[in-house]
Amino acid sequence: MAKTDQNYLLRQVPFVVGGLGGLLLLINRLLTPQLTDYQARSDALGVLLSAVLILTGLLWQQVQSRSPEAVDLIGEQGFVLSSGLDQELKTELAWASHLLLTNTATRSLVVWYQGKVLLRRGVLGVNPQVKPGAILSRVMAKQKPVYLVALALYPGKIEFDYLPENTQGVICQPLGNQGVLILGANAPRSYTKQDENWIEGIADKLANTLSRHEVECC
């Protein structure tokens, strides 16, 4: 559910005041048997002020930012670690995933490294396997993250079948040139620039740990 707009009533004030003012001016004009120059000037000024108030209300409606619409992701909550990982790597993966799930818009998370899914956490998709498509391949090749702000709008969304089917936004963060940290959100355009920086920092630390455990884990 989207967050309640706390300023909704405030943004209606110009409409109400402007409309009420215009209505009172009209009633006053209809009830006046003889119009004087003084009243005509007053009415003109009143109509102008009412129009300005209504225009202000329209502008407030346009510039008011709206919270992105969030959904309940389809799937079961889970925490799945690959077998054969040593304790230090398990702790690192658990720590990193917990921070991302509790401090960003992330609701589903996958760590894929050297052809193997090391971690799935949060709301789990039906498919437990990751088959890299064009997007993941580009992320690893160029060593730059990709942020799909509204996943439903991208034809490449079909490669993310390991995430919940109604995932709204995805960040693919490289883990060196050997893997990708894949984050799924339950609302489009939900990651801020600060979130992206936070994710990049955690991914760099995770990539460093994974590189030191390459033989053991893969």
C-alpha cells in the first residue's frame, strides 16, 4: 500500500477558498439590484484573487511528490545459503543481506558468484537457479551497476525469473567480475542515490571477502 499523503488536506485549501470566494462574489452580484463602479472594481479584484487561489491549488497538485506504489511480493520468506561455505563467509553473507533488507527498499536478494547461487534471502522466487542474461552479463563485463527503476517496463525482465514475479524494481550490483548482487524491491523508483551508494559499499566489501574464499566456495 502507498503511504498516506499527510499534506492532502492542506493542498485542498486553495481550491476550497478560491471556489468559495468565487461563489460568494456571484451570489453578491445576483443579489445586487444596481451595480456601482466601486462594486465592479471590487468584484473584478475578487475574481482575480479566486482565480489565483485555484491556480495555486493546481500547481500544488502537480509539484507534490507521490510515494511509489508498493505491492506485496509473491512468494515465501526464506533464507537459503549454499552448502559448502565456511563459517566466515556464511557470517559475511548473512550480515550483508540483513543490512540490505532492513535499511533499503530491498525485499528479495540473491548473491550469484562464479556460476553459483550462494544466497537467497527475503521473499523467494519460484526458480532457485540464476541463468545470466544480457543484463547480468553487461553488469559483470562493464563493472557497473544497473538499476531498473520499474522492472515491468523492461523487456529484459524475463531473465529475473528467480525473483518474485511481481518484483517492481531491481538493482544489479557487480561483485568484481565474477558475480552479481541482485536486489529486488516491492515498489518502483524506490531506491535513492544514498541507497545506491550504500549498496555499492556493501557489495565491494562482500566481493573482497568472496575473492579470498574463491577456492573454498566455488
